[in-house]
Amino acid sequence: EKAEFLPRFFKTGKGEYGEGDRFHGVVVPDQRKVANKFSSTTSKEVIIELLHSPFHEERLTALLILCNKFNQAKKIGKEKEWFDLYLTMADRVNNWDLVDASAHIIVGQYLEDKDRSILYTLAKENSLWKNRIAVVATWHFIRKNSDLKDILQLSEIMLTHKHDLMHKATGWMLREGWKKDAKQIEKFLDKFATQMPRTMLRYAIEKMEETKRKGYLNLR
């Protein structure tokens, strides 16, 4: 039943964002169990093999293992190997849930204390998924350090993005930022709300009290 439902949920039809993706029907909690059980014994070569799979669950399980590898390596300062692998294989992180399960853990954590120009390179590439990696990576900065600099700059870039999945991701990160520093986010919204795609705006203001939320919506 899951194998029949998931292709519709992840828009795998011709011309849709997940065109051609295939599913076994394995649920995410079971994938996490597999990843956690076998992370320590899974080689880089097997991770790459799984990421090249046409099956969605195999790619997600590979990314869950990769996140575990990254977190373990980070304890001894050896995480760059897994960050580099992630960027090399970014074309295979090719659906929204794959990005959302991994970008903040690997890209966000790695760049926390480093130059973040790679985010802006990814944000400007002709790839929906690389664009989303750039935006979702900022979740780590937002949650850990209330650091909103990058999401504000990236959100400005994404104002003209054509895809609804980027409107949702950007609005989601702005909402997370609002939880940490409402004034900063509202200053951004005051400036750009009239230019924002409506979906991006709706996601960004979702947790605001009703009067303020309606005030922003009325600007559109």
C-alpha cells in the first residue's frame, strides 16, 4: 500500500519534481533502524551505491547513514570527508525529504564556524534540490546560535524562485528564525512581504498571533 501511495505523494509523474522516482514502501522509522544498526559497518562505497539507487528509500537510508558517519567523525575532527562526499553526491539528494533529513546536519554543522559562500553557490545553481540544501542548511545556524544572517540573505535570493517547494522551505526557515528573533524576521517581512510568493509568506507567519498574521497577508 505504501509503495502505491508514495509515488503520488512525492510527485513522481511525468513533468513533476520527483519524476521517475521509485519506492519499496518502507517507512522512515524502519529506515532509521537499519541506518542506526549498520552505520558503523557500512563503507563509503556502499553509501555511494545506495545513493545511485533509483529507489527513494535506498537513497534516504544512505543519507541517514551518512549523517551518522558525519556526527561520529565530527567528534574527532574528521568530518570533512563526509561533507565533501555529500556535496559530491548532491545531485542524488533529489527530493525534499532527502534534503530535509540531511542538509542541516551535514552542511549546516560543517559550515557553522567556516566560510559559508558555498551556500550562495548552491542557492544560485540551476537545481531545485541544491537550492533547497542551501536554505535548509541554515536550520542548524538558526537553532543553535540564533544566527539569522544567512537565511535572511538567502530568503532575498529566493524571492524570485519559481518553485513552490522553495517557497515552502524558505518560509519554513523564516518561521524558525522568527521563533528565535521575531524582530529581525518581522523587519525582513516588513520590507519584502509585498514581493514574497504567497506560500513563502504564509509559512513564515504561521505561528504569529492572528492579527499580525492577517496584517501581513493583507499586504499581498
